[in-house]
Amino acid sequence: MKARGLVAVAGLVVAACRGGAPESSAGGAAARTAPAKAAADRNACHLLTHEEVSEIAGRKVVMADQSEAGDTFSTCDWEDEAGVFAFGLTAYWSGGREQWETWRVAQGLGDAALKSAEGASSSEVVKQGLVPGIGDAAYFSPVLPSLVLKGDTLFEIKFSLAPKADARFAPLAARLLERVN
């Protein structure tokens, strides 16, 4: 019962975070071998190399796909050799502060609902929460997307199955922030 409640909360949070995103336009793009400045091309796939993502995911990635893109955001999903999702990154180039606030409200509502139904909040079930000292605000979760906000740019990081994700979060966040400034 608790697992089902946590999955429901995760769905609510992800839906709330996606709620304000512009309509996506389909289009795949192979990842470049070197990261580019985000302001130059606004493609989340160009923020990290395959080697960097392989290190984060704990397995070799061979493909990156810009699965969603718009004027204000870009989403990239990396896959391993078997075609299995390994890592995901959405960059909200503008509107990030609003996405952060929407997510905070949804996360609070989800925690309250889970606590009411199951007697425990999501933070009590898995090690997650705000991380001080990274950007303007940051949130790490080993299960839900992790977030990093700087100015009006928000990164949504999906690495729920990566080994040692908690130890990799702060260096990854710093790397992403460095590449967009």
C-alpha cells in the first residue's frame, strides 16, 4: 500500500511540474560529443557528454534524444546500449522560477496526502529534500526528479536508478549551472 501511495505522489509531482510547460514539438537529435553553452542552442542534450552521463548513470550510454523542445525548454533522454532509459534532463530556460513554485506546492500537497493515507510523508520513506548551497534552490530525490534553480532557469534531473545518485547530485548541479552561465 505504501509503495502505491508513493507512486501516486510521484505522478502528481511530475504532472504538476510538467503542467506549465509549453506544448512539445517532437524531434530527435543525436548528442554532440562536447557540451555547448545552453544560450547558444538551447538543446539539453548538449549540456552533457555521453561519457559524463555514462558516469552518472553507472552504465554506458550510446544515444541521446531531444524528445521535447520549445522556446522556453528542452528535454533530453539518454539510453544505454539496450535502448533502456538511463538518464533524463529537462532545462527550463525561462519560466523556471514558476515551475519551481508549482512543484513546491504539488510536493507539499502530495506529502500531505501520503501522510494522511499512509501515515508517512515521502521524505520519511526515501532520503530526499532541499539541498542548500546549490544555485538559488535545489531539491534532491532518489526517486522523483531532482531540481536545481538559478535565476529563471530550472533543471529537472531524472536519475532515479543511478548508483550513488545522492553523491553525484551536487557535482552534477554545479556542472550544469557552470555551463549555462
